[in-house]
Amino acid sequence: MKTSDKARAALRLQDFGLNPGTPVVVYLHTPKEKVWGFLVSTMAAGLVVRGMDLIAFEDWMRQEARGEDPIMGPSTVFYPMSRVERMEKDETIGPIPSYADRFFREVGRSVEEALGLLGDGDGPQH
């Protein structure tokens, strides 16, 4: 891929609000997984996400709400494009809250604050 093609591809992602630091849900195959997290970077080879399997999200949220010592949490992982089916911005749609908004409602602080990405606790920043 030429540099100009890479720049155009990056612009397309930005047009949809899929910038580094955006909460996303990534759908993977082989094996089939759904991952929630913050987009760290995108490149032709794949995606880097700081997050976790959606199966663990509820347990992590409850752990944070109870103020327990962390036994689980997000990790930073590279996913090759050959595994990526699609990526969605984690956003509230009508009455269905985003994962980040659910976390804020249940825990009382933003995911960004819980991960040490900001310290003001003013709610989701996406």
C-alpha cells in the first residue's frame, strides 16, 4: 500500500470518529471473539486495542463498582487484520447505552478514569 493510500484509509477511519482513544467493539474470527476497548492505533497489518473480551466486561465492571483489588482488567493487544471482521464505535444508540456509558452508570466514574487515562471523573469522554 502506498503512503497516499494509507493516508486516505486513515482519513476514512477518522471521518467515522474511529480515532486513537475512541472506545470500540472489535469483532474477530478464527477464533470468534468480541473485544471491547480503546483504539490505540490502526495500520495495514492490524489494530492495537487496550481492552478485553466482552465476556469479561461485566465481571470487570462489578469488580470496579465494588472497589475490589484488581484481578482482571484491560490489556493492550495487537489483532492482525486477517482476524478482524469489523470494528464499531462504542456509542449509545437510542435507549441502548454504550459499554462506556454503562460502566459510568454502574461504577460512578468513567472508564477513562478507571484506567488512569484522565482524572476528573466528569463522565465518558467519547
